[in-house]
Amino acid sequence: MNIVEGKYYANDHINLNGIKVTNVIKVISPGGNLRPEYNDPFHVTETMSLEDGEFDSLIKMDWYEAYLEREATTDEAKKFEKYRKEVNNLKHRAEEVTGHWIK
């Protein structure tokens, strides 16, 4: 799949609690926040997680290209846009996990 900046992609999985998790991923730019030799297959994104179709979180995150499994549906993209308007200061996943930004 050819990954395009500004488009919405998605992936799905079932978590350990049996809940369907869908990540709706807006590609912001190519490359990640890793060392340059690792950036090629990565994309800087804004990612919304849905649990059983309901909003769970919205964060910045670097995604490995292979995990952008499909194009997001129109409804998923609209839901992303709705919640993105409500969140002003997105944190990066690394900051969410560690409590501070690491680069």
C-alpha cells in the first residue's frame, strides 16, 4: 500500500479482555522520531484508539508502515476529525508511557 501524508489508515485487533481495538491513524509525515537509519519504514502520526467503536484515546505516535493495514472508513475518519477538534495538546506515546518526552 502506498502511504500518503494526510490520509487516514487503520488497524484492528482484539485485546486481552476480548475488546475490539481499532486504531485510526492520520499520517502526518514520513520518518519517525528514531535514529535516521531506522526512520525509513516509519511514519509520524496522530492516532485515535477506539474500543468496540467508542473513543478511548488520541495521541501522537510513530507507526511502522506494515501496521497501517487498511485505509480507514469514512466514518472512522469523521470520528477522528470530531475528536481531534476537542484535543489541543497531543502527547506522544513515549511521553504517555514514561511521563516525559525522550528523543
